[in-house]
Amino acid sequence: MPEVTDINSPRNDQSKAVISVRGVSKHFRRQQTLANVSFDIEHGEMLVILGPSGGGKTTLLRIIAGLEEPDSGDVYLNGEHANFLAPRERHLGVVFQEQALFPRMSAEENITFGLASAPEPHYRPSGCFL
């Protein structure tokens, strides 16, 4: 059975982390969307973010991808501080929950579509997509 960890309890060794989020907070107007979120994702790991509508899931992904700036906290990609990297310099892809998917493609094909045009080989996850 996979290990379930609290995302606000990062591991001590972030040197292995492909993505490391430290103390990220974000608010819109008077609404706190993210409050001191921290976690690490190592190579080959899969993270599932669950929560209610408006709970900050998409905001967190947008911050990691560089499409949104955190009010506080830091994002590291492969150990490099990424807060000020442009989205194109982060080499990440985002599949939005809107109807921006290719209807004739499977979920896996939609997710990996951008890898075919990448300038360098990237890690392609193996396994089953549901």
C-alpha cells in the first residue's frame, strides 16, 4: 500500500526532490487560498492533490508551473530556486481542468502530448493512467 504523508511535513533531505515546495502561501482579496504549504516530490513519485472546489489545488499547480506567484514561500525544481524562473524555463507542463483537452486522445496521450516537441529528452512516467 502506498505511503500517505501530510504535505505540510516535508522530508528532511530535499536534495533528492525533483519538486520542493516550502512554506507557500497565497491569498486572493481577503480569502486565504494556500497557507504555508510544504512538500517534496522525488523522481518517480506521484502526488495526488485532493480538496474541495476553491481549495487551492489549481493555484498550487499554477505556482509550481510559474503561472502564478506565491505571496510567500519558495519553489525549488531539481534543487534550483525557481520563484523567479519564467514558466518556459521550468520545463513543466500543465493540463487544465477546463475543456482544453484533445477529445480523440486518451488521458495519457493528452498528458504526454507536449513531451514529443520537447527540446531534450524528459522523464516520461510509466504505468497506468486512470
